[in-house]
Amino acid sequence: MTIILQRCRRRPFKISLSLAFLTLLLALLPGCGREPPGPPREAKVSRVIDGDTAVLEGGARVRFLGIDAPEMERDGRPAEYLAHQSKDFVADLIQGKTVRLEYDRERYDRYGRLLAYLFLPDGVMVNLVVVRQGLARVYSQAPNLRHQEALNAAQQEAMAAGCGLWQKPLAQQQAETYYLGNKNSLRLHRPNCPLAARMKPANRVRFTSLKEAYQQGYSPCRSCKP
């Protein structure tokens, strides 16, 4: 009987010792049981690539949501109108500074870049300021539409004031008496664009001028480039 009692008393000690060893082992394994870190909420901007893209400290690239700035020169193609001015303006705003990043429904694009709205320490949204200066156009892309109305309003202000990109008259082709917009994607197409032909009738909206479409926040198709 004595032997049985001694065995019964020792068993919990052995179990406790095993649990303690297992806990210690798990703690020593790097990252074991921990969730991977999410995208940053704040970061320092180390470099500005163009008017809608920057590199954060640590190397992550961020694409500004809701806007499309003129393209810089690349692969033998010249820089688009006001591309350098747009880049310089954004660099003056954020390069070397810590910004707050706000995300929408999607946090990364197909290239692995962060998708975010950037805010200065005083609460000013960088995306909005660039559009209001006419140094980027609105480029809404579902489902990331949280600040669509504010960005559209900023573009309307820039158009009315003739700022930046809106200094030049819109190059509407005389042969094209109308354009087709997609209410679902908010893209604007030439009538003969293959992508326009594939639109569902319920999503089609007809514009008689580019100005009307831009004022409503539609962005030009990258294929037919109206």
C-alpha cells in the first residue's frame, strides 16, 4: 500500500515538470504561436518614387489609394505632363517624415505594394492634397472607396480652378461624340474600346464629354486612354 501511495504522489510532479519543459520549449522557438505582423500604422518615408508611390523605411512600397499621378520617364518613354512637379510636391510633403497609414478593404496590390491613404501629423490627407493641387487625378478602384466622395470633390475644385493637370484643355477627340463609363469599375472608355464592349448593359453610363466624366470621378481606361 505504501508503494502505491508513493507512486500516486509522484505522478503529478512528473506531469507538471513535463508541462513546464514544453512551455519553455515553445517560448524559445522563434515566432512559434505568434501572428505575423500586419502592415504598419505609422512609418517614416525614406523616398518618393512619383506622385502616388513612396518607399517606407525598411523598404516597403506604398501606393496611394484613390489617385493616379503622371508617370515618370521609364523604358525609353518620356515623363508625362507634370510628372516631376507631382513627385517634387509629394517629396516636399512627406519625404523623411513619419506618416500615418490608413487602409481600406484591400491592403496590398498584385505587385505586393501597400495600398493606403497617407496622413501628415496634423491630420491632412496627402492623397487629397495632391488631387486638389491638380497633380494627380482621381483613380477610384472598388472595393477601396472609403474616401471617394472627398477625392471627387477635391478634383472638382482643381478642375474649376484650372490647377495643375487641368491647365491644359481636355483632349477630346472630335470624332468621338460620346464616351462610355462603367458604373461598377468607374472606368471611362472610348466607344470602340474592347473593354467597353464587354460591359454589362446595367453598368453602362454615357457621357458626352470627358469633363463630365471626370467631374463624376471616372478614370480613363489604361488601354484605350480616352
